[in-house]
Amino acid sequence: MKCIAIRHLRFEDLGLFEEVLTAAGFQVSYFEAGLDSFETMEWEAAELLVILGGPIGVYETDDYPWLRTEIDIVAGRLRLDRPTLGICLGAQIMAAALGAAVYPGCEKEIGWSGLQVSPTANVFDLQSLAQTEILHWHGDTFDLPEGAVLLASTPKTPNQAFTYGKNALALQFHAEAHGERMEPWLIGHTLELRNAEIDIGQLRLAGLANAAEKALAGKKMLEQWLSHVGLGRLGRGAQDAGHEAGVGSGVEPRNGRWMRPPVP
């Protein structure tokens, strides 16, 4: 099985999710956004697409024109109901591909804290994440796309996770992040942290606290979701058969609602 992971920043990779994917039998390929050519990948054929995080905004397509192509590719996956997972910026791209507005939130949400999950989230074992602290690191947010089911919220960000169709999951937070492997983030995002007046030392310590427990919760969530979409150790045959038959959700991307100018 093939997993394509679109990476927007070198150190914001699959993290601990890569261990789960490898154990499940995936061959993981990273696509470097802004560097690699979109024509080199068979986007609809891959069993799984993961869109990772990054420090840019979905609405910044004038500065980063390739974002338009990326949104179109994600829209195509969602239209076919192919397994697609979005993390942070990736979740925002999924929201945009479904026609929802993406825009700066009222304030940045950076740090390890709790998550409020809905009963629906039990299907994907998000409940395990609600019982520990998860990494939040974003300034933008999105409206809930039409037809999506809200799975999780925080006081600062009502729309933290949603599912769409049978095989799409969008996570605004970073369940893939391991608290013991955060130093590249603290270095690479130092300007953002300084401007937001985040205490880097405290952020580091918060990540290290109960790091193994947090990591286990993230792994359990991904394993449960992979099983749900037929990409775990069981049920792969049904997933492949559905793709061969062209089964999809009937979603049509609604271009023109991708961008919303930054809130002053």
C-alpha cells in the first residue's frame, strides 16, 4: 500500500504516525510542496493521502500559487471518497477543498492542552486524545464544511476536527507530534513563538510531561481510523474493491470559496 504525505515544512513530518503506517504495511513517500512537481504523483491511486502542517495560510494563493493545485488534488480525493487525512494546514486545505472559508482565528492557539470530543469521535478513538494533552499549533481556523461531521473542539477553536464521507478525517491539532521530539519545532518556529510571547522553556517541558502517554493516544487514534477506512490489518480488500468500482461521495469542489482575506 502507498501513502503519499504532502510536506510543507521539513520538520513537520508524519512524526509518530509514520511508525503506525509502516507497521500497517504502507510504503510512505513524501511530496515536498513547492519543490516537487504535482505531475509526478498518482494522487487518486494512492491508498492514503496525508496533508501535513505548515506556517502558511490557505488563502495565500497569490504568494504560493501551487496551493491552488494542492487544493484541487485534495478536492479530487474527497470527490472519490478516497482515504484522506489532513493535519493542521492539511485540515484547512481539506475544508477549503470542500468549499468552506479558512481565515485567521481570534488568537493563536499554541501549546499542549485538552480536547473536547463528541460522541461520534469514539469511532476513531479520539476519546483517548481527550484523556490526555494534545499539541495545538495554529493561528488560522475554518468554518465547518457543509456535510461534514464535527468531532472535536476547544474553547479557542470550535472546529478542531471533522470527518467527511466515509474516508476523510481532518485534524486541526497535531496528534502526530511526540513530546520528546519537538526541538526542531522550537528552533524552526522561534520567530512565531517570540512574537506570540510563548515561553519556549515551558512549551518544551509541557511536551516532555507524560510524553509516552500522549504518543500512545495518538497512535491508537490513527490505528483505529485506518481500521475504520479499511486500511488497517483487516478490511483492505473491501477498500480496494470500492476504489475499483469507482465508489465516491459525489462531492464537487466549489472553487471560488477557497480564499478569505486575512482579518485585520
